[in-house]
Amino acid sequence: MGNMDIQEKISVLSGAAKYDASCATSGSSGFKAPGKQMGATLPMGVCHSWTQDGRCVSLLKVLYSNVCKYDCAYCVNRASADIKRATFTVNELAQVTCEFYKRNYIEGLFLSSGIFTDPDIVMEKLTETAKTLRTDMGFRGYIHLKLIPGAGEKTIREAGKWADRLSVNIELPTEKSLVNLAPEKSKKDIIGAMSDFSDIRIETEEEKQKSKFLPQGKTSSPWFAPAGQSTQLIVGATGEDDRQIINLTSSLYNKFFLKRVYYSAFIHPGSYTQGTKLTDPRLPDTIGPPLVREHRLYQADWLLRFYHFKAGEILSEEQPFLDAHLDPKTVWALNNLDFFPIEVNRADYETLLRVPGIGAKTARRIIEVRRQRSLSLESLQKMGAALKRARYFMTAAGAYIERPDDPLRIRRLLSDTDGAGLQLPLFDF
């Protein structure tokens, strides 16, 4: 490992980081500092994904080190894995980030690490990298740092001074599963890091509010991870049902003001170790990752965050798993046909959001346009409504496209019979 050149380190440590999905860049307006600067952050940017306005932006997504003292059963970098190991120095990683930016390969950095020593020391290395980029190299691009579970509040506070976003992966849906598959990790440490972040963020916002009343020229705007925090959990490595996952997600959003929960379909470590089979009786022997399940969880998450659904409305004890062939909003509608039809010329915003095929953007357009004129079914399609789904659940000026007189037929017509269609819908959901 000591003789490895930079190019090889980049190859090893970027490959080791690719299974962490929680790298969205949304929510930051850019780090501000005096002096010579490089880089820029756009508030709507999303790393390695399509933004809502159609752009695709990139971060250097890499580990500081893939050396790890923990032996989590699901992780390709687990201590017992027979893989090539590498570790950057702070200066190496800062230089690599700047070189990639200058060549227009990236717009920022997503940095995590294996836990190769005490959590505070690992976290300090990540923070030092971000600080070096900001202070020594004038880097204003987006920086996302992974919080290392077990790192103290002081260490987290320092990391937030230099990063746009911080995140700590909750890993698995229940403490029982964490004990089984990642016994060295502690739910208390993970939740503690989330809580510390939340407390510091509230404190920072209060300081910003107070600064508004200081005399002109003496205002201060404390910087602490303005893009917030996110987390990720693995789906399918353990036996929890979707209801447990959605209830956990709802609780995390409510308690810790998370910007986003990411779901990562379980991939067996033996699938990505270049022929090395990492067998472990604790892991399921899956044919492939549960991608359809991951997709439905993202749709249910969308309902929680943007459509104001409660977790208990999406799943129940009697129906603990999401439908593999039908999106959860349509499932709710078919289970609640007495709520429909909705008259689009009178319904309020919250009610419009309940109509399958009418997304948040379309609902806002409907409210705006109907102030000037009555809406017809034809105008709804022009405004972005997906009439394939919406036609059964709404009227326009009293007119139906089709009455919902046969729920089984509607379900058959709207189902993804092959489970295809893994692109998360942005609006018409």
C-alpha cells in the first residue's frame, strides 16, 4: 500500500465508494471565503444523477481509506475481505480534487472512509481534507463529508464548518439487524451523530437570526453544513418489511430534519469482488439486488416528503409490503375510492396531491391557472397531468374521462406487470 501511486489509489478508493448512494448536492449556495477561489456550487445540483431541470452534475466520490477495522457482513471493504487496500494523505486527496475540478471532471467532492482507527481521528482526516481545500486552495465547490459514527460533538461541529452537507449512514432498519450484521457498529452512536448535527444546526440558525439585528457591518452568518444531513439504509439484507422501513424513515425526517433518506438495494459482497466469494451465513443468498423494491421505497419516500402522506396511510399491519406492480399513490387511491372523484376546479392543493397522475408541480399550475378560467380535461394534459392514471380519479367541470367502476380492471390497466420502469418520477406521481 505504501508504494501505490496516486492513479492506483484513485482507482481503488473511488471503486470502493461507489455503493454509497447518499451524495445529492441539493441545498447549498456555495462556501464563501476571501481570497483566490475556484469552484462553484449550484443550489439544485445533484451528484451522479439528473437534477429536476435536466442537468447532470458530478462529484469526485471517493474514500479517504478503504482500510477498516470493522467486519460488517454486507460491506465490500469489511476487515476480512481479501481486497487491495489504499489510503490517501490529506494533501494527496486535496490535490486530486483540485486537478479533477480544473479538468472540468467534477463540481465537488463526496468523501467517506473506512474506519481504520478511532472514529474521531478518521473524522479529523476527512475534515482536514475539506479545510485544506477551502483555506489553502480556495475551493468553493460542493463538499459532502460522511460522519463517522462515534465521533464526538466537537469533531462534528468542526466538520460542518467546511462541508456543505454531512451524513451518517443508519445502515440497517433495526438495531437487531445491526447487531447481527455489523456488531462493531452502534445504533446509539449513529443516532447520536444525527442528533448532534441537528442540535448544532438549530443553534446555528438561531445565531443567524440574532445576527440580523446587529449593526450594519458587524453581521455574521455562521456556516454549518447548509445543505443539511442525509442518511442511507440497505434494503434486502435483512428481513424487515417495507412498513418498518417507512416508519423509520418518517421518524428520521421528523426528529432530525433530514434532507433525504437513500435506499440501497442489497448487493451481495461476492458480486463485486472480482471473483472472490465472500460467504457469510448471516446474509441472504440473493440472485440480484431488489431494485423494484428499492424503487417503490423511493416512491413512498416521495409521498412522505412532498405529498404530505403519513406513514400509516402508505402501509399497514395487514399490508406491510409495497406493491411490486403499482406505485404506492395509486394503491392508496384504489383502497380509498370513496375519497374520489376530485373536482380539479374546486379542490385545494393538499387534495389535488392525492390524485394519481397529478404531481406537486402540476397541482401548483392547476391552482394558478384556474384563477383565470375554468379547467377542462384537455387543458389538464397540457399542464402536465398524467391522464393515464388521473382519468379514474378526477372530474373537470363535472366531466369524467372514465368512472372508477371496476377497481380490479383499473389495477390491471395501471400495473407494471413486469416490474419495469425503475426511473423515479419527478412530478406526475
